[in-house]
Amino acid sequence: MRHRKSGRHLNRTRSHLRAMFKNMSTSLVRHELIKTTLPKAKELRRVVEPLITLAKIDSVANRRLAFARLRDRDSVSKLFNELGPRYLERPGGYLR
């Protein structure tokens, strides 16, 4: 049964989903706008919004946590230098 299982399956294996969302989140941070399907975009929100919340407080620990999820040094630096300060006053809901 599917009770209490959150998230969309998107007809992919778990490893494929993880890799796809890692690539999509890196692209979204780098370009700030991507073109994708609506279900993928809604699931991507669940991945990227916690990263932006993490980027509001610039510390070594937070940078390492973000790097563990993005695995791209340029994206992490942009996340902490541009996106984190931009959304400092907003309490969530960064992506539309």
C-alpha cells in the first residue's frame, strides 16, 4: 500500500530520481530559471527550497551541507553569495 509515502515517483528508479534532481537543482541555482514539466518542478521545490534556507546563514558547516547535495563549487558559491542574501527576509516559498 502507498500510505504515507510522500513525493512523486515520475516513473523512475530512486537512484535516477536522485541524480536527476541533483542535476536540476544545480542548473536552477546556476541559471535561476529552467524549463521542465510541472510535476518535476513541484518536486524540485522540495529539494531546492531547503538549500536556499540553508544559504541564508553563511557558515562552513552550511556550505559543506550544500556541497554534499549539489556537488558543484560554483553553484554553492552563487547560492551563498547571491541567493541566500536575496531571500534573507522571506520566510520560505522562494520558488515559483
